[in-house]
Amino acid sequence: MITQTRRRALGLLLGTFAGSRLISLPLPARAQDDVPQDDTPDDEATSEPDCFDTKTFGGWTAQASDISAGAIRNEIPAVNAKSCDVLTSFEVNAEFVARIFLEGSAKGTALPENLLLDPDSRFKATAPGSDVVVETPLCGNCTDIYDNTVGIVLPLATTPLLRDADQMDIVLQLARQESDCRFTIDCEVMREALAWAAARRDALAIERDNKQCISAEDCFVTTACCTVLSLGDDCFELRTLRRYRDYVLAKRTGGLGEIARYYDLAPRLLARLRANAPNPDLVLLGVYARYILPAALAAWLGLDRLAYRLYRRMLAALSNTYRGLAKSP
């Protein structure tokens, strides 16, 4: 454990001086001395890998774990793209509970809280040939309004459209904006993705029981940062953040969609980082110092909202830096 603590200290030191464009956050004053020590030596530490799988269906990514199934589509273009620059993702689980994730464009529309909560900002949904028309305040069920982003859990009245319609049309009316934002959701392809994910979830549960899971986590940002520091798969950071993911984030409204979004986005961001950063390891050390270790400490201390904000800041910072780059080979 002394070795791992020294590696963490080195990571914090190098991360502080790492040349990156990521937004910096103050670290907790007790960052190193109070890191809980693992109960077992490094060579005896074990962990059971996650059961997780994905498959692409058109623009949708079906995602299954041994306990959940869903589908996600990122960066859905607006029908009126020239007049609407809000970035939109759509997330739905096997029970057709859905959420849209909105992000204001850095160069255009902003999404401050007073705009989102304005009663004149509205959400509408309908489908061709359907009598179901949904209209509610835009933030009738908003979650985690933060900076220039917001997650909106869709009203249950949209469930029949998602379950039965060929497509669902969404209109976002933002108060004091000249034009509405309109999006079309391909429900047929979405349901294909959900059917695969539900079947795969059941198969993965059997694989978990038979201890046959193969972890996909080597592709993800947290594991990549810990790997740079030679921290084991059962290190404090990974154990704590996995526990937070499974027992806190997964149980909150929209949490499973948030996890799915991370599983979809993080590998692509990491690939672009490794392909485009002059020194990827230094960037990852910076991510570890600014986000990973502070988030793990926050989760360990029960500061769940802080842990979530650190996670969101990490994804936002990486997205701002690497999302717009050409995809790596």
C-alpha cells in the first residue's frame, strides 16, 4: 500500500504540471493522507470483472450489462440544424423510460438555469398518425442542471410513442429564442436495439453467475488513468467508483442512462486523446489529479453530489477538447 500511495502522490505531482487544456478543480486538502488502505496486499487483490456488451443499430448503440439494458444515441442532429445548435442525446431503457441530455453549444445557444426553468420553455412530443400529444414545461422533470447542460426525464406519456410509433417527433421551445429545436427519433431502430440489449442482459447474467465475464473497462478513462500510475484493478479509486456507480448512480433518476452514456462516450474520447494528445500519459495524469482521485474521495466520504459533478466536469472537459477531432483509426 505504501507503493500505491507513492504512485498516487507522483500522479498528483505530475498531474499538477501536466500541460493540458482541461479545467482545473481544487483538490481536497486531505487527498493523500486519508486515502483508505486496501485490506489485502497487491498480489492478493482480486476483483470480478463487469459483464458488459454493446452493439450498433444504425445510429443507436445498444448497451447491456448483467443487470440493465438500454440504448443510446448521441449527437442527434436537429431537423432545423441551422437555427438550432443545442446538442442532444437520447437515452432509453428496456422499460421505455427515456431521457434526453441537452448541452448548449459553446458558440451559440446557452442553457442557463433560469432559461430552462422559465414556464415559457416547453417540451412537446408527438408521432405521425398518433392521437398522443405530450406537452409539458421543459423542466417538468429536469435532473442535474449544471453549467451549460441538463438531463430531462421524459414524461411517462411518451412511453406509448416509444413503444408503438415508427418515429417520435420532439420539439423544444426555449423561452425568448426565435426558433424551436426539432428532433426526430427513429423508434423502430431503437426498439431493435432494446430487444437485443434485453436478451443480452439475460445472457450476461448467466455469464456472471458462471464467472465468465470479460471486462471491457481497459478502454475507459478511469482505468486508463490508474493504469498510467500502475495502480491495480482493485485499487481504492476503481473499487470506490465502481461501488458508487452500482449502488448510488444506478439507483438515481436517469442514472442508468448516465452510465450508458459514459460507456458509449468514454472509449471514443480516450481513443481520440491517445491519437491526438502530444503526451497522452501526462494528460491522463492531469485527469487523475483533477477528477478521478477527488471523485473517488468524494464518493468514499458520501459526498455523492460532488462525486457526480466531478464526473460530469471530467466528461465535459474531455468532450470540449477531443470530441470535435477527427476520429482516430
